[in-house]
Amino acid sequence: MSKVKLWYLYDFANSFASSVVIFYFPLLLLRGGASDTWIGLATAISTVILLIFYPGLGRRADESQKRRMKYMIFSSVSMLLALYAMGIITNVYAEHYTFFLLFLLCLLYIVFQVSFQGSYVFYTAFMQNFRDTGHNKDRVSSLGMGLGQLGNAVSIGIMGAFVVNSSLMLFGVNGNSLALILGATIFIVLAIPFLIQKVGDADVSRVKEAEKRFTFGEFIKKVFKNKKLFFYLLGYMFVADSIATLQIYMTLYLKNVFGFTERMSSLGGVISLSMLFVTCMLVGGWAHKIIGKNRMLTLGGTVYICAFILFGLAPNVPLYGYLSLSFAGIAYGLFFPLARSLYSDIVPKESQAEYFSSFVIFERAATVIGPVVWVTVFELLGAYPVEYRYRANVMALALTAMLGLYFIKKSFTMKNQTEILHILKT
């Protein structure tokens, strides 16, 4: 199997691990008496850890593909062990969590999030290597993200139909706890072919620079001094903020606006992810023909904003809820794969993992900022019916996405460091 196909397989595999954490772990915490604050605090801590450690780890990973793969293996094993531990602990102690157990579960959640986001940094950095071997990077990004979302849809479908809402029990574990363990098992079985492949030796062009001592302060300066990079990251953060916040409150929104039950919400999620998968596959099929990437990303961002507006204004009838989710999946598939691919063109070729750490950090910042804004708007409109308060929040997210698209377009008007050096040489 070719290296790019193995990369696709890993993108598909890690979806089984991430989806079970997103959908089922918060339910397990709530069942044990924990509030939303626990998840919010754990998410914030994981973001701080990424901010402090991963730029340096990314730089070391750029020294050679072998080192990058070692970090991938370590991250994958950490994800596996964290999920197994969360599944076993929540099953054994069920609804009798002590403060210590809640602390331990949140610590495991932090380990999982740091490891998962770290693996994203390292395996996304491989895209430039595929470009060097003749692959179209835009197509690789689209197909990889499409298969990842297919993994999410399959995982939710399997867990919802055969595990969470059934009497299935394996080794004394059932329900949401079993979903965590099965998600981890499917992930590692599918990921092994990618993790055991042979990779190339160190890139000679990178070794000299890698020998320089990494300092976090210098990295921050590089990001802020490169205006093209900074505005792109800032814009991406606001766009990511809109979708990350909506995902957190999606089930509540569907329930209070469209009258969805939990089963209907699961079906809606599968429909949206399926449309996302189809869009990514179609875009990946003609990505080699994309010439004006900036214009294409702007178009995708515009469609993405329209999806929020549609979601916020659609009549409170379940059919319109499903249609809105379908359109949202299409919009996501048009914007985010190309955004990831275009970012790898902006940053230095020899420092992909180092700079993709900042990409992930800005994306993760959205999981801290967005919920705060959502709660603030929700409380300020306390005199209005719940449905209108939710709709107002979604319209606020549309404005956030607009702000993000503005900064991304602003970045297109600036030259990055690589382009400046090229101009000076000529």
C-alpha cells in the first residue's frame, strides 16, 4: 500500500477515537454528577499544554521523518491508553464518582486531547512530503478530511445503533463506557499499518537549522512578524471558533429549535457528516484543477457563512433541521480541507510540523473563546424565549465567521517570508 493511502487510513482511523470522546465522554461525566465546567477547564488546560510544548516538539519532528513517526507512535499509544482507562473507570464506578475520580477522568481527557492534537500536528506535516513525490496536496487534504469525516459518521452509527442504546456487554463493560473502549480498539487496529511503515532519513536541509536551540519566545516572534501567517491564523481561529462552538451546543440547539430527540440528533449528525464526506470526495477529485486557491477558499468561506445564516433562520420544523445540517456538511467540506492545504503553502517547507502546531493552537483557542461568548449572549437575552436566544447565538457565530473570512482575505494581500526572500534574490 502506498504511503499516501496509509496516510488516508490514519485519517480515517483516528476519527473512531475522537468521535467517541466528543459524543459519549461528556455524557459519562454528567452521569457522575460533573458540570460542564470540568470539560471546559480540561479543554483549556490541554490548549495551554499544546501552546507551551508543541512548537518545540514540532521543530524536533521536522528534523527527520523517522523522528516525526516516533512522535506519531507515542501520541497514538497515549490516546489508546487514555481511552481504555476512561472506559474502565467510568464502567467500574458508574454513577459514584468522587472528586478524585472526576479529577482523574479529566486528567485522562487532557492526555487524550494533547495526544490527539499532537498526532494531528505530526501527520498533517506529511502533506508536503506527498507533494514532493508528485501528489496534489489539495487533493490529499480533501480526501483525507473526507475519509476522516466518514470515520466519524461510521463510528457514530455503529456506537449509536449497536453499543450505546443496546444491551451489548463485553468483558463486563457496556453502554457509553464500552463505546470508548471499542473506539480506541478500532482506531489502533486501523492505524497500525501507517505507524509501522518505513519512512525516510533526515532531511539534510533541515539538520543545520534544527541544531539551533528552540526558544518559545522566538517562535512567537516569528508568527507575529510574518503578517501573512498571523492574519491567516487569526482568521482561521475565528472561522474555527464558529463551528467548534456550534458543535458543543449542537444537540441542545436541535432540541430547543427543531424539537429533535437524541435519536434524531444522531441521525442528523450522520447526515451532515455524510454530506461532508461526499463534498470532500468531489472536491478532492478535481482539486488538481484548482488554480486560484485564494478565490476558491473565499468562495468556500462565503458558503460556510450562508450555512450559519440558514441554520439560524430556518423554520422550526425537523425537515428544515435536517436540510440545514446537510448544507452545513457541504459548506464545511468546501472550506476546511483547502484551508489546511493552503496553510502548508504559507509556512516554510522544512518546518511543517513546527508551524502546524500554531495552526492547531489557534484552532484550539476557539474551544475556549467560543463557549464564553455563547453563554454571554445567551444570558444577555434572558428575557426572550429560549428558541430565539439559541437562534441569536447562531447568528452571532455567522458574524464571527465573517470576521474570520475578512482576516483570511487580508492575509492574501500580504507577502510571506518565503516570497520576500525570493523577491530579494531576484
